[in-house]
Amino acid sequence: MGKSTMVIEDLLKQMLEAAKTVLKTQWKLVKPMAELQLRSTLINLELIAELKLKGKISKEQAALHIEIQKQSIRTTLLSFEGIGIVAAEKTLNAALGAARTVVNKGLGWKII
């Protein structure tokens, strides 16, 4: 397992724990899709980091990619019965908040 994979898995674990604290009773039902969405977001963040190193993405483009990921997570959460907009937004904020410092520092951009 490479260093990048280890970082992603560690961040994913932290993000899932943060989401779990918000969703509580719905967590068992939501976890598989939440994990898929958050893993996808982290993989996209890794790609953004690679593109930044190559000078092939701007901060604005990166932020747009993150907004697309966030919308995907929101939509997925809202597809579950009993999860409303407020709960979805709190879950998203908690999950991204768990990774914010590491991601923003690693990228050198405040994009989440």
C-alpha cells in the first residue's frame, strides 16, 4: 500500500466517523453509499493535487470540481428516506471538515 493510498484510507476513516456522528440512526443504511461518495471525493482530490503539481489546473477549476463532488454527496444523502436538507448538509460539513486541514494544507489551496 503506497503512502497516498494510506492517506486516503486514513482520511476516509475520519470522514466516515464524522458523518456517522451526524446521521446516528440512519448510519447503517447510509454507510455503503456515503463511503463510496467520500472515497470518490478523496480520489478526485488526489487527482487535483497531481494536476496542480503539473500546472494543469487552477484553484478555480479545482474548487468547481469539489463543488460537483459536494453536490453528488448531497444528492446521495437526500435520496435516503428520513434525511432532509439540513441533515445532509450537516453530514457533508462534518465529513469534509474532518479532512479540511489535511487537504487544504496538502494542496496549498483552501478549497474545502
